[in-house]
Amino acid sequence: IEKEAQRYADWYAEREANAGHIKAEREESRDIELLEGKIKREELKKSLFEFLYSQ
């Protein structure tokens, strides 16, 4: 029973460590997507103003 408990504890610790890593990757990916969205909005604004002022 002790070996099984130790295996479970090891598995759980590894799972927790991986969960932290996965969460960090998700947050980083989210930040990148937000920045890409901001860049796209600024590009669209620039295009709109260029179009409006060229008329």
C-alpha cells in the first residue's frame, strides 16, 4: 500500500507541476493574442484614416 501511495503522490506532484507549466503557456498565448489583436486594430484604424483623408 505504501508503494501505491508513493506512486500516487509522485503522479500527483508531476501533474501539479505540469499544470503550472500549461497554465503559464496558456497565459503567454493569451497575451500574444491580445497584443496581436491590438496591432490589428491599430492597422485597421490607420487604413481607415488613410482612406478618409485621401478623399
